[in-house]
Amino acid sequence: MINSKTDLKKYLEQDKQALNIRGGLKDLIFNDIWLFQRILRKTEYYLNCKHRIRFFLFKIRLNAIATKLGFSIPLNVCGPGLSIAHRGTIVINGKAKIGANCRIHICVNIGASATDSNAAPQLGDNCYIGPGAKLFGGIKIGDNTAIGANAVVNKNFPMGNCVIAGVPAKIISNNTLNRNAN
């Protein structure tokens, strides 16, 4: 969680690095995903530090750009180093937890189970979620895990350091995830 200006700067710097933002005027103005992530992090900061007026104003901006990009990402869910690959539908449950350095592609759904709306996925650090992946229920995904495109993950993979894919998902490789995978 972002509880101080120092935390905010750390999160923004790690997000910037994960998105491969060079810091030029072009990225600042025309990169909608970077704009979304900056507003997301500032909104989290204002919520956690109880700046009510600024939180309200940033929440309005966040909702507007999230709607434009097709994202439904609640506050205080994603750790530092979040990398959203493309515009498109991304839906994340408010009770889910995503660790540091997670890369998320389009059409990903991370949600609760039908039987228990409080049970949402918990992802470790350095995870990669391929396009169209669906994760649901009170599952735990370990560190350094890659989830293949269109995988349906409904059970735990807490050991990490693996690649999971399929419907339903199963381990297809025990190789350590390469962080630079796109």
C-alpha cells in the first residue's frame, strides 16, 4: 500500500520501469496506460493518506480514463511494478491481491468464485498473465509464475517458478519465469 510520498515515488518509478517508459514528453502525453497508472497510484495515495478532496477529484479522473481504456482495477490491489500490456478489458476483484512486477495482458479476469464472493485470487511477485486468462476463487499463485493465454485457473499453484496453461490450468513447465517476457 502507498502510505507516504516515498512509497508513491517508489511505486511510480517501478511502474515506469515495468512499462519501459523513457520519460519523454511523448510518453507523458500520449501513453494512456502510463497516464492511467499514474492516476491509479495517486488515487491510492490520497485514499490511504486521507486527503479526501484530492482523493475525490482523482477518483473522478481515474474512473473516466479506466472507462475509456476498459479497465476495472480497484485501488490497493496491485503491487509496485505493474505493467499493463495493452488497452482492453481487464477486470480485477477488489479483494484480489497482486504482487510486485506483474504483467497483465488484455481480456484478463481476476475474480471471486460464485460460491464465495469474498474469496479472490492472491498472486505472488513477478507473475505474467497472458491474454484472456481467467483466475477465480480463493486461489494462491506463487512467485515467478506465467499464466498462459486463455487459461482458466481455479486451483492453487503456490509453489511458483512454473508456467501454467490450459482449461482447467495445469503446470506445463517448471522453468523460472523470464521477467522480460512480453
